Amino acid sequence: MERFKGAIIVGFLKLFSSLPFGVAQRCGAALGWLMWKLPNRSREVVRTNLAHCMPELSEQEREELVGKTLLDTGRAFAESACAWMWTPQKTVGLIKEVEGMDILQAALAEGKGVVGITSHLGNWEVLNHWYCSQCSPVIFYRPPKQKAVDDLLKKQRVQLGNKVAPSTREGIISVMREVRKGGAVGIPADPEPALKSGLFVPFFAVQALTSKFVPNLLKGNDAQAIYLHCLRLADNSGFKVIVEAAPESLYSEDADAAVASMSKTIESYVRRWPSQYMWSMKRFKKRPPGEKKWY
């Protein structure tokens, strides 16, 4: 069954990537609209997450954000299909503006380890190609369940000579080695980790189990951390990459303070572009002791 699902997903990816970018994006948005209007698990996860994270919004405001989020989720799927199937150069051509390029260049020029931190905001697949066009990082990722999809992504994500590292023991070790030898890595900071690998820290209005991997990686290493995000332009014509240096609080020896700093920074981005965040992700599946499960 998983093999069949994988073949279906790969087929859809190829279909979307064969379309002109604008057409693919509009088709993705149409799928997102259907996800909003028809009963499905993703819509309920988005509603649940927003109800907890943005209680200050009225029911009408939240439902409007649910709709915008699912439309952007559909766009992100179509855009990612293009990013996976096109040449990296064609994908990078969609980036119309880069803010903070000097920050990345300065970090790379130091010759020390560079830890690029991102989240599931905007389009991280387009960001991957852009980041890899600037250096040869090791990209840390969580493998999808379908082997056919995983095989495709491992092939497509290394077209620019970089490497990928799955979220396994071996992958973690390869990322650590790369930083120690002064190389660059890319790590998504918001997937929910195992209980032993994370801490509950504030994210929006709630406690969220957040990975300790990045703060632990920075300890004992003379490395620099930067935040990288690729945001969709308002007219959907392309993207803007934003690079920012991490605040000093991320380097704190206090694990709780460092992890909380990372969560706060990610939240600041999501608050600016809330519909571009992947609220359909079960980000809050694990809850603090005594708290009722959400999903």
C-alpha cells in the first residue's frame, strides 16, 4: 500500500512540474480551496492549531486564516513539485529578492561552521536550492514514509553537489561532523522531536516540544547560526529569501533559554506571514504531563 501511495504522489509531483509555474501554483491553490471546503483531517488540524495558538482572533478571523493557510499549503505543494523536478537553476530563478545576503556571505567567509536554521514557513524546498547554490551544506531532513518519495527527494535535493542527512543517528553524526570541520548545514527547527530530544518551551500561546539539536550543536563548536526563510511574494510571482543572524540568546549555555530563543525567533516569522506556515503539521502532538492531547 505504501508503495502504491508513493507512486501516486510521485505521479502528481511530475504532473504539477510539467505545468507553467503560474498554472501549477493556481492548481495548487485550487486544491487548497477544496481542502478548506471539504471535510478532511488537514483542515481540522489547522483549525485546532490556530484555535490554541491564536485565541485572540475571533472565530470568523480564524476561519479566514484557515482558508488562506490551506490555499498557501496547496501553493507550496505545487511549488515544491516544481522545485523537485526542475533544474535547481530554474527554481532559483523564482527568487526575486534576497535580504541579508551579506550576513550569509560574512558567515561563510569566517571559515567556521555555519548552522542555517529554517522552519516550515514559505517554501523550504525553493530555499534548499538557493542555500545550496551559495555553499555545499549538509541538509538535515525527516524522510517521508513512502520510499518512492524519499528516493526521489534524496536524488533531487543533492543536484548542486551538497549532501543530505536523514533524521537518524547516522544523519545526526554527519551533521555534527560537518559543523566541526567548518562546513555548513541546514536544519528545520520546528518538527516535533522525541520527548528525550526536546524541551517544552513557548510557541505562540502554548508550550511546544522543541528540538534541542541546534543549541546542542552550537555548544562547544565555534560555529555561527543564521536563520533562513523563503517567503512567497504577495502577488505569487516568486519568492523573497530572508537571512538573519541568530541572537546571542541562542548560544546560551542554559538549554531552556537557548531552545526558547529559537522558538521565539521562529514565532516572530510566522506572526508576520501566518498563512504561509504549515499549520496542517501536527506540531503539538505531544503535550506536557497532565495536558489533554489535541488531535
